Amino acid sequence: MEADKYYTIENTGEGKVTEKMSRFLSFAIPVSDVEEARVTIKAYQNQYHDSRHVCWAYVVGPQRDNYNCSDNGEPSGTAGKPILGQINSRELTNVLVVVVRYFGGIKLGTPGLIAAYRESASLALDSAGRKEVQRMERIEVVFPYTSMNDVMKVVKEMNLNILERSFDNVCTILLDVPLPLVAEAKGRLGLE
């Protein structure tokens, strides 16, 4: 059975680390899908075009099954993986972390880079906060206008979120229903 909830960040978060003259600026950004993550990465690459590296990692989807990361020119495994590791250690999804590095002239070596990128990602995620999100299922209910009161009573009693509605001789509403309530909602609305 799939989990009824998942965790993501509450807000956009930022962090800053200075290590041997290199500056690492980090940003944790909520994203809803891979395309939004890619567009956001491009925006940060454009905004910080004067930096040496714009490294990133993201995880999206309630099952946390869409993820990717990039070292953006840093030695393999020294930037993207440590950033992704911070997202995974918090069991977050629908989050993108971007870390911008301004090179300070002193090489940090593999352990130094991993530590700096890990700490940068951690600071941004800490400042973004963590929140629990209830997984939902979309349900479409089609009913005659004469059943309006009965249907709306169930929607109100179960505190269901109406996404779209169309009221005519035949009415349609699209609902977001928390996963644990789907069976009850379908039963009470005559959909099973």
C-alpha cells in the first residue's frame, strides 16, 4: 500500500557557506514536477552565470521516484550526490536544491567539496522547514440537479475540496479527496 502522506518543504530556504575563500550559496525551492525543476535550474544558472558552478539535485513525486542531480563541472560525486543525500536524509519530495559556488582560488579536494556542498544543502533545507502533505485522489461526481443537497451535504460533512464544479440539469464536481477517505467518499456519493 502506498503511503497516505509525504513530506516536502514549507517555504523557499537559503544558506551560505564560506570554505577557504570559496562561497557557496544554497537555495531550497518547492517544485511540483520535473519540468518545473528544470525551468527553475535554468533560471538559477542564468541568474548566477558569473559563478564557477551551479550544482543541484531534486526529488519529485509522492513515491520520491523522480530524482536527478548534477555536479556541473565539479569532480564526479562531489556536489550533486551530497545535495541529493541531504534531501533523501530528510525523506523530502517535491524539492529542488541549488548550490552556487564562487571559486575562491584554493582547491578544497574531494572531501572538502563533499562537506561544503552537504553543509550548504543542509542549511537551505533547514531554513525552508518541513511539512507533511496528505496524498489526494481526484474524484469526479456526476449527478442530477435534484441530488444537489445530498451530494453537497456529503462534501461539507467530509470537508472535501472542490476543484471544479458545473451545475446544470446534470451536475459535475471534481473533488480532491485524502487517500484514507476515498473509499468512504465514493460509498457515500454512490460511486462504488
